Amino acid sequence: QLITPDVARRLARIGNATPLLSIEGDAATSDIRRGNRQVLDRTLRGLEVCLEARLLTGVATSLCQSNIDQLLNDAWLDHLIGLGVHYTWFHTYRPVGAEASPELALRPDQLVRVREFVTSRRATKPIAIVDAYYDDQGDALCPMAAGITHHVGPSGYIEPCPIIQLAVDDARTGSFYAVSYTHLTLPTKRIV
């Protein structure tokens, strides 16, 4: 359990942290996607602890073939709203790395479905919906190339793209700001 009551209280004292917890579908789907057991139960416990600590808390989902129908719908959004979740992010699975699963990638028509769902529900649901793939004008963008996103994984490594999970440095080696600025933003602009 990464987010315990103590961790949530410390994050609340910091005052500028907003946990974004990953939920990959029902219990079986979550266990398969994360390669562990009881992933959904542990994530929901962490979510509950964050909300009890009054943290601004979100839920991220890597949409793919095994969960798009479970999670890209009003019932799921209403459930998150009922739990007290403040924001959600539907990003799309990218098959990269040694254990990539290209069969899980969404088809073009499903990508359009995700975009239409996100834009329409922003106007009708009382929850913020993050869309990191498009700018304010609706033009496609890469958050990593723009230098506007980073992710610290459970092992402490800084990943310029939470979706692709390419580690570029370790947050434990010094000032997070210095590490994320010098070893994250600038190199990724050259890579992408």
C-alpha cells in the first residue's frame, strides 16, 4: 500500500500535492494489467485515505481493449463522483517496452470515442476531466514534448510521460525541482 493514512496526512500538510491513482478496471482486469493481486482493493483503500485527508485526488485510467467498456461511461464517472473524486484522466494505452501488448491498443474509432466522451462529459458532469492530448484550441499535443507532465513511479524514478513510463532520473537523488527541470523537460524536448 503506497498511500497510507500517514502518507496522506503528510501530503495534506505539504499543501500542494494531488495524488492521481491508477484504476485499470474491475478486480480481475486490474490484477492482470498491474501484474499483482488485489490491486483494485488496495487502490480503493488508498483513494479513500486520500479523500479522508481532504486531498485534491484524481483517478487515472489507461484505456485499452480490456477496460474501455468498463470505464468509459457515465456509470463509472458517477461512481467516482459519488466517492468524492475531484478529477479523472482517461489516457490511452501505448504498447511500448519489452512486454508490450499491441492487441490492447485502441482502434482509431475508439480514440475518437474517448475524445468525444471527454469533451461532452466536461460540460455535464461535476468532476474535472483531464485531457492532456489536446491544447485549449483542440490541437493535438504531446505533454512530454511540451514539458508539462511528469510522473514519479513507485520506485522513485521520474518518468517524463506517465503513459510510456520511460524513466530518466531518480527523484531521491536530489531536489525534485532540479531533477525534473534539468533531466526531464529539456532532454525530452530534444528526444521527441
